[in-house]
Amino acid sequence: MTTPRPDDSILPTAHSSPAEVRRAAREGRLQAPTAGLAYGFVQANLVILPEPQANGFLRFCQANPKPCPLLAVSEPGARSCATLGSDLDIACDVPAYRIFREGHLQATVSHVDAEWRDDLVTFALGCSFTFEHALRQAGVPVRHIEEGRNVPMYRTSLPLVAAGGFAGNLVVSMRPMKATDAIRAIQITTRFPQAHGAPVHLGDPSRIGIADMRSPDFGEAVSVGEGELPVFWACGVTPQQVLMNAGIEFAITHSPGHMLVTDIPDSELALL
């Protein structure tokens, strides 16, 4: 007796496997943000660069591990990466990609088959969506998941360490919480340094250069209740801003909030 294949018309959920999420993206059924999908598995930001720029970007990541925690680096031209998962196609398995040319965002597309080159090197960077499962297991609410929105992300005035020809300011993601939940969130996320780790700021957003939380630079605004604090984490969208600052000739990234879901269990990233 054969096991029936899951209905391909059904969109992935928190209980889907990483392979099911990737297949839905590859087939064009999943075009939404990946927050809350395939609970218990690591999600990754992507930066894909020509090999001549890859070494410089590697040095930038090493100098800025908070926004750019390295999970894996591919061989030039490779569209698979065994470290991240089996049956994985880097060019098709993300719900939305961004293409940059000469430092400008050229297009947002559902796959990058046509743009793929033999010299492209993929950097997989940790993502804060990874620790959200642990937050929710501990009873800490995650507002953008509750409201079915993409996480709000903001440019800040916090400078990065310039390295490899790349420089700029930090981009952060925000989750509003009551003070007691914020304390618990700090304790939990500190155990996930490869998913951005502990928050970089909480409270007054103007102290890190954010003028209006109702207008995020990426993602969508979420409600902030009375007595709640905005809590800010380093964000994997930071490299996209850095690539634009550098006027990079060609690059591919994930679209903010639309991640590569890997086969790596969250527990492998958590410190004891």
C-alpha cells in the first residue's frame, strides 16, 4: 500500500515539512512570506553574488555576525547545498526573489532560472523566523504571525563594520511585546546566535533612528498594544541595503520575509 502524496493544491502550514514548503514555492503555489511555516526548522536569508564579489562579502559577514550569521556558502554555480537540505533548488525554492543590478532593485520574481550563472555563490544567513517557534512554545506571542502579516523591518542609524568593500547601517525586525514577554524573549533568542540572537534594542525607536513605526521600510506594520514595548532584532535584510550602497554589479537575494526553508532542525542552532 502506497502512502498518498499530499494534495498539491493545499498551501503549506506550520505542520508542513520543509520539502513541502520548498515544493510549493517551486511550483508557484506559495508566494507569501514564510513566517510560521514548517515549525521546528531553520529558515534562511539568501545573498547570491558573482564569485569576484563573494570573498569581500564573506569578510563583511565575518565582521558583522549579528545581522549576517553564516549558515552555509555554496560552490560557484551550485544550485543545491547539502548542508541546507536534500532536493533543494536555490534558484526556485524561495517564494520571491529580488534581482539587483548596479546597486538598484531591478525586479522581484518567483524564480531566478533565467538569471542563473555558473559563477554565482550563494550565502545562506540565519533568520529570526527560526526562533519564533521557540518563542511561541514558551507562550510569547508573535504579532505578525497572529495578524497574518509580514514582519515589519526598519532601516536604522546603527553603523555596521565596513569590510570587503561593503558598508552601511543595520536593518532590524520588530516584534511588540509586554515587558515580561520581552524579558523571556531575550532569554530565548540569546540561545540562537545563528538566527540573529538577542535583540539589539527595545523601547524608544527614535534612539536607533526610526522615525515612524507605522511605516516600516520592508514588510508590514503590526499593531502595538497599550503597555507593549517594541523589541528590535538584527535583520537579514541588512545585506540588501549594503549591496545597494556598494552599487554591486549583479546580485540576487530573497524578497524580505520570503525565506528558504531548510531541513536543519531548530535544535541544531540552539545553544544549551
